[in-house]
Amino acid sequence: MNYNIDNRGFYGQYGGAYIPEILYKCVHDLQEAYIPILESEEFKREYHALLRDYVGRPSPLYYARRMSEKYGCRLFLKREDLNHTGAHKINNTVGQILLAKKMGKKRIIAETGAGQHGVATATVCALMDMQCEVFMGKTDVERQYTNVQRMRMLGAQVHPVTTGNMTLSDACSQAIRDWCCHPDDTFYIVGSTMGPHPYPDIVARMQSVISEEIKEQLLEKTGRDYPDTLMACIGGGSNAAGTIYHYMNDERVRIILAEAGGKGIDTDYTAATIHRGTLGFIHGAKTLVMQNDDGQIEEAFTISAGLDYPGIGPMHANMAEKKRSTVLAINDDEAIRAGYELTRLEGIIPAIESAHIIAALPKIQFHNDEIVVLTVSGRGDKDINTYLDNKQMAGEYANNL
């Protein structure tokens, strides 16, 4: 079965571009322009040079010895936390800023939850001397204070959004409203595999460098270019898309993803869209959405700002529906404990987002020779206060706290 996007911008029944008329020309122009630009030799040369010399790629594929011994497998960590700006987000913003420049855009807008996409967007705007405005829910502005200050230091204007529950979904809505008001000169750098076509495909292509490197690095370390199991966290789904991109149609590879269960999928305080969502529309795409019986979007809840989204990228909705991926819901307390576990066993403090997929490890049966690649999507510097405020959840790792 082929899980790639089709020529209409759909993954199975999910995707498409459901947009207000004022944005039709912007989105249509982007649909027409992006593949010729992304496949041009000039773009590839500039993009890969920046990934190498500015982002610091390739990111390491690290054999986690102590975690491997604990879980009975050969566990490799794809270290996206070691990228410039501290997460996978920079892979996408470097590519999209080049696309924006080649399309003649002068002003950049973005949404952000955990702040990593906002920082990555502000970073490339500083690099390219372009105006940058970032929309961020007021709740996230408060819980990701350091990233807000980083964005401002980089020259971006940060707009706190006070509608809804003041998190990622509301920031996305506000960014789209702004785009509607400035369709001619503005390029919207979407941070995840969500939004109207072609954004899910653009972001997946930009992040596919992750799985491209995994193939090369695994071949060097193990003698074969594919793992038995791939693992990543999903909110909108960009680091997961990058992790699985070159393996989607390779049935030898098991795909396990983790979404944010919040306080539990049987409560009203969850962001587990695959488990709780139904077919609907959000931010220009047809996908699984957490919504009520009248089609009104419900608020998502999780301790993780980067996974706090009531939808899911159409690629992931399709793969989950077709049973190509297995998606686990990880609750807040499980993620906090897993973050402390990786810190104590391997000396790596992961982002709360990444901690969700680490928490999936004890829920999975492995065999001793199984090659497992798990993407650490970001570093935990931004989440230190969250970890410390919830240290009672750390379990046996709570000593000395």
C-alpha cells in the first residue's frame, strides 16, 4: 500500500485545502510553486548547505546502552535535540524561508506552542533579514517564558493570543486570520504537518532529512539501512513525519507513535486526537479532530505545549486508520517520569514532547536483537521548570530533587 500524498493533496480521505476565498490565490500559488522550487538544484544546494553548516546536521544516531539493557532491545536515539535552536523545527524553517524568498515574500508569520518552532522561525528570519511575527497562546507564553525571550532577542514580534484556551490551536487560528489580512506580501511558515495542502507535504519533505540520515547511519552502525521499529511523538506530527518518511511504505518497519493523553483519554483533559477524534476540519485540512456533536472544536489538554493540539496531520490520520502506525496515548505523569528516566540513565534531558515517546518503551514487547530508532525531537532546557514543578511524578528518579 502507498501511504504518500496523492496529486490532489490527500492522504487517503484526509488532507485537501479548505480555506477562505481570500487565501485561495496564496495557497494556489504555493501549490503551483513548491515542487519546482524544492526539486531545483539551486534550492537543494542552498538547503543542504544550511543544514550542514548552520543547523549542524547530520544529527547523531546514538546507541543508548543503559536504556537498551533496561528494555531488552538495541535502542538508538536520533538526536534532533542537538540541532541549532534545540529541536527538529529548524529543518523545516530553513527550507520554508528559502521557499518564501524565492516566491518574493517579504514578511513571515508563524504559530508556535512549545516555542521551538517560533524560535526556529525567528532564527531563520534573522539570518535572512526578514520581518517576523509569531502568534503564541497566552498560556504557552507563560509556561515557555525562555523561548519567548529568545524569539524577541532574535528580533521577532510575539503576539500573545487570548482566545480559547490560549494554546497552540488558538495561535494557529490567529496566524491564519493575520494571513487573510496580508495575503500579498506574507508567507506563513507552518510548523507541523497540518494546515491546507501543500503544507503537510512541504513540512514532511523538509523533515524527511531525519529518516534520510537514519538510513545512512544505521547502515554504518548495524550493516542494514532499516530498523525493526521506529518511534516518535506526535502533536501535529512533523518530527514523526520526518522520522518515518523514507520508511512509510516499507512493511518490514514497525511504526509506533505517542500522542499526549493528558490526564487520560477517558477524561475531558486530553490531547489524544487519534484516540478521541472524529472526521472533521481544522485549520484548512480534513482530518481527525477533537470536536463535539455539533462540530465545534474541543480544547486539548496536556502538560506539553508542543503536543497541545486538538487535531492531527492528515498523513498520520491516514496511517493510523489503515493500521500502518500504532499510536499510544501517554499521560502527563508517564511523560514526566520518562523524562527523568532518560536523564538519569543516559544523561540526556529530553523535551516534554519527546518524553512522551520514551514513556511508550515499557508498553512495547521487544526482542533482544530488535533494532529500535527513537527520535528525541527536542532538548528539555525549555521544560526544566515543568519537570521540577511536577517532580512528584518522577517515581524512583525523584531522589536529590
